Amino acid sequence: MSKEDVKLEYKPASDHRKAYYTLRWRILSIAVVGTVGFILFLAVLLSESKDNADLLQEIRDVRYPVQESLVAAFNELEAIDSNLEHAFISSNTSLLDHSMQLAAQFRAHLHKVMVLEDKHRQDVTEILSGFDAYFGDSHALAQAIITKQMEFSESTAIKQQNAHAFNQLLDALGELQTGQSDELVNSVDAATMRASESLKTGLITGAITALLLFLIAYITTRNILQRINNMVSSLRQIAVGTGDMAVRMPLTGADEMTELAYWFNTFLEKLQRVTQESTAEVQRLAFTDTLTNLPNRRMFLRCLGAEIKRTQQTRDSAFAVLFMDLDNFKPVNDQLGHEAGDELLKAVAQRLVNTVRNTDTITNDAAQRQLSAYQPEPGQPVVARLAGDEFMMILTNINNQDQAAKIAERIRVAVMRPYMISGMECSIGVSIGICLHPEHSDNAEDLVASADMAMYEAKNHGKNTYRFFDPALREATELKVRLDNAIRLAIPNNELHLLFQPQFHLSSQKLIGAEALLRWTHPELGTFSPNDFIKRAEASGQICDLDDWVLKTVITQLREWENNNIALTDIALNFSAAQASRPNLATVVEKIAGANKHLLKHIEIEITETSAIDNIAAVESNISALKSLGIKIAMDDFGSGHSSLTLLTRCEIDKLKIDKVLSAEVKSDQKSRDVVRSIIQLASRLEVSTVAEGIEDEIQCQTLTQLNCDLGQGYFFSKPLTTTEFTRFLQKGKDGVIKAA
Ligand code: C2E
Ligand code: MG
Ligand code: MG
């Protein structure tokens, strides 16, 4: 059944209610036929059995007593004749008396017959009058002979007459009895027949009723079940996902099942429509960035694949792929709030589309459509939002770098124009990476990756500019990937070790501790300073693992020195920005220290001011938690980044490490000297001690000492030492004081 087969001319019951009782009547008719059939069956049985009972009663009350009386009368007649005969022969008068009694009984029996069966009245009357004649003559003859009033020889003629009368009586009585006996038999036969007839009639009525019931019920239920089965099987298939929602039930007839089918069809129609709509919505959401309504990454890759295919098939002109990342979007987002950030992204999306719309390479309609339900059209430009503040574009019909550069510049200028967001004016830049198809690649993923690399190049060249992809960039990226993988293996392969650079009290020249500095010795690439790999470790998210390793190694080393009775000094170690702002850092540190928590008071953690600025709230709370474990905090490279004095006041800093560039300049540059003096004075006011880094010679050391810098480290005192060298250095301290060499 398809949708086309079904004509929806049927009107639901709410409009034409009367038309929908067919099925009800049909089911009702089953009950009516059943009841009527049963009543008929009972009536037949009752009437038949009543007739039968009447017949049997007649047999019992009439036929049988008549028969019985006739038999008795017959026997009495014979006995009378025999008595009279014997009385005649033996001259016994008592026999005569006895015959009189028998005659009375005979008459009584025949009277009974007459009373019971009126139709025998005539016959019985005749027999009775015949009997009276016979008995009178025979009795008189016998008496006459016994009393000798008559000679025996004279009696012969009368005797013969009497015998003749007796025989006639016997015949008449026999005939009556035979007739009566036949009637009795007939009555019994009739009763038997009627009983079997009534049983037969009952059975036939029952069978006809049952057959009728079966037929109506079968036709009705077959019709209902077939239609229910069709609906159930359709629903089951739809439920398990193999069914066709376009299926419709035929609307033949006008019964309740048709109404059910009508609503079934209506329900499916609605379900089909809702499913189609929600599928379309899911599709739309799967391919759309809900904030800007632009195509998302998935859709963009699809469009890119389609564009590659199209240009290959049509040998059309080339196209460009642009990767755009907004510059300094995060601070705007953080300062104005996420809602304002969203507004800004929407405004940027609008400008990107408008910019492309203004070029010669896009039709206005296509660009407009991108902001509503987007349907990619072959050969048309595409603007998409990948994630966060990243956008991408396909610019069709771009045959050389100049064409692409012109549009990129237009985009840059358009994005740079100020925005009014939440009543505030703000500005933003965009870094654009461009690659060309097929010049740079003919693969979608490659094109995106290449444009991405070019965008990073734009970022590295001061942001808010554009750069074209260069194959050398790919090599550099591949190198980065190799380096990331190598860093990942550094800990499991035991390729890391620490150097310790001693730190001294400047005026007394006493050893006060050391800074632990990380080294990585790769089996093929050689030994790296952190400057060479820390950035990559940060970018690939591995820096916290490295910092954990350093902390663990320093604690193990302190424990070893403690076990060897070597006087312990403070060991400073460097925490990256990611580590410094890591959630629950103090818990991590405690876990690493394990049973050696008492050694944490010898740990000093160096945090660079730049790293603290990025996430000051997290760093601040971590610092106070670390300090409660007894750990000291130093601010590293002070004066090299964005110096934040609020940091000094907000965080509980113990030491301030003056950056080695500033330390180096103090001996020759008056301004630097003044800056360092101010830093030291400020630190002293805040009761924070100062450490000068990178002291390379005596003049530098003296100048810093004169400026009241408390502590120092640098090649002038000692280069970073291996563990063995530094251990030896510490062992000298057994005598009490260790001084610079
Ligand atoms: P930093 O914390 O400022 O460390 C001092 C850097 O200056 C060290 O370089 C040290 O070898 C170098 N140095 C020491 N004395 C002198 C000197 O007299 N003259 C000059 N020119 N340099 C001197 P290194 O070991 O290459 O470390 C560089 C930076 O790497 C460190 O700067 C620190 O920020 C970071 N770093 C070192 N170890 C780790 C670590 O375990 N974890 C993290 N996250 N960063 C580390
Ligand atoms: Mg340091
Ligand atoms: Mg430093």
C-alpha cells in the first residue's frame, strides 16, 4: 500500500458519526444470533419434551390400565368358563358362587375400560351384554344340572349354544385386547420417536446457530484482524527503523476500523512530517555553527571537497583557502563578557560575508544565504566558522596570489573597523593564512592545515596581517611534530636530568641554595636547554608532566642528601605558566612529595611574572596553598616581561629575581642601575628579598651588592652543576659555611 493508493476521501467520525456503527452492529449481531439461536434451541427442546411427557402420561394412565383390565377380563372370562364347566361336571355349587365373583370382577374390569377409553364404549357394551347372556345361560344351565332339574343329555344343545357364545365373547375380547395392545405399542413407539426427533431438532438448531455464529464472527474478526495486523506490522517496522513512514492504510468502508485507519494515516502523516523536519534540523545543526549561522568545520570540509572535485572535473580556475584567527579576541571576551564576545563574533561573521559579497567572485544571494540556512552551491565562495575565533573561507576563481591578497587585505581592513558591542567601542585584528589550490595542495585536509600554518606565520609576524603558505612552513611544522613526539618519550626513556646552579648571599658570599635547571639529552639530537624545548612542551600540553618530574627529582635528591647527612639548602625550581595556574596545584605537589612532605620547606618555586599575569586568580590561590605547605615563592625574570606591581601586592612572594638582562646592564647603564635600585627598594619595602640572575663578573657583583641586592647567581659564582658536582659543593658545608670559590 502506498500513499498514492489511498484516497483520503473518508471523513472522520466527528463529522459523520452515524456512519461509523457498522462494526458495532456486526458484533452486536453475533450476540443477537447467539441468543436467538439458544432460545430457539431451548423452545424446541421444551415443547418436544412436553408432548412426550403427555404421551407417556397417557400410556401410564390410560393405555396400560386398559390393557391390564382387558388382560384381567380375558383371564376372568376363561376362569368363569372353566368354573362353570367344572361345576357342571362335578356338581360343585361353590364353583358356581366363585364364577359369580369372577363375573363381577370381569364386569368391573370392562367398566374400567369403558371409563378410561371412551372409544371402546360401544365394543365393551356389546361384550358386556353378550357376557350377560352367556353367563346367565351357562350359570342357569349348570345350576339346573346340579339341581337335577335338567338331564345332562338335554343340556348338550344348550351347552353348544353357550360354548358358541363364549367363543364369540373370547374373540371380541381378544380383538379388543389386540387392538388395545397395538395402540399401546404405537404410543410407546411414538414417544420414543418423538424423543429422538426432539433431540435431532435441538441438535440441528444448535448446529445452525453455531454455524451462523461462526460465519459472522469469522468474517468480522478476519476483517478486523487483517486491518489491525497491517497497522501493527507497519508500526513495528517503523519502530525498528525498517519501515516506510509513507505507508497508508486503505480507507474502504465506513466502520470503526476505517476510522482507526484514518487516524493511523493521519498520525503517520504527522510523524513523517515531524521526522522530516527534525531530520532536516539535525542536519542543519550538524553542519551549521549555531552562533553565527555560518557553515561549521564539517560543512566547510564538505564544501572544500566538493570544490576540489568540481575544479578537477570542470578544469575550472583555481581557488584559495583562507584561515582567519582574530587577534586578541580572548582579552576582549574576558573583559566584556562572553555575551559581548558572541556579539563580536557575529559581527565579524557578518563583515566577512559582506566583504566576500563585495568582491567580484561571489553573488549577493549566495553570500546572503550563508547567514540563513546554508546550502553550498558549487563554484560559490564559502565563509565558515571553525571554532572560537577561527574562521575559514573558500574564495573561488582565484588564479594568483595577487587576487587572493587583495581580498585578504579587504577582509583585514573590514575586521579592523571598530565595533559597538554592549554600548562600548572595541577593535580587533585578524591574522590570515592563505593557500592556493592546486598550487599548494589538492587535498582538503592539507589545504586547511596549510592555511592554518600560514595563519600562524601571520601571527608570528606581528598579527593583523596575512601570509601565504610556504612549503618551508610545512617542514617546520613537521619538525615541531617530531619534537613533540620526542619530548613525549623523554621521561619514559630517562632522557632528562637536572643541573643545579648555586645561589649566594651577595654581601657574605655564603651559599644559600641553588636553582634546579632542566636538561634533556636526546640520543640523536644531543643536549637541549629548556629554552629550546619548553615552548614546544607548553604548546603540546606536556609541560606539566615535565615540571612534575623536576619536582619529584628535586625531592628525591633532597631525600638522598638528607639520608647522607648533607646539610640541606633551599632548591629553587621553575614552574611554567600552565603548572602555576593548574587547578589544585598544592594537592598535586603534596601527592608528589608523598612521605617527604617535611622536605617541602626546602623547595622554592619560581614563577615568571608573565605567566602569573595570564591567570592571576588561579596563580594567587595556588601560591597561598603552596605557601601553607612551607614552600617559598620567587618571581622569576622580574623586569623582562609586563611587570605587574599588583602581582607583588596580591601574591605572597618571598623573592624577586631580577632578570639577567637588567643585571647585566647595571654595570654600564645608569638608567638600568636606577631601575634595579628602585626594584630593590620596592622589594625591601614589601619585605621581599631580591636575587640577581646572570651575574657574570665581579663588577656586576659589586654593583649589585652596593645596590643592596640580597642574593645572586650566575657564571661569576658557578655555572649550573651536575648533581655530583653540586653534592660535592654541599659537602664542603659540613664545616659550616660555603663561600663562593
Ligand atoms: P631562568 O629560570 O631565568 O634560569 C636561568 C637561566 O639563565 C638558565 O638557563 C641558566 O643556565 C642561565 N644562566 C645562569 N647564569 C647565567 C649567566 O651568568 N649568564 C647567562 N647568560 N645565563 C646564565 P637555562 O637553564 O637554559 O634555562 C632557561 C630558562 O628555562 C630558565 O630561565 C627557566 O625559565 C626555564 N627553565 C629551566 N628549567 C626549567 C624547568 O625545570 N621547568 C620549567 N618550566 N622551566 C625551566
Ligand atoms: Mg628560574
Ligand atoms: Mg630567570
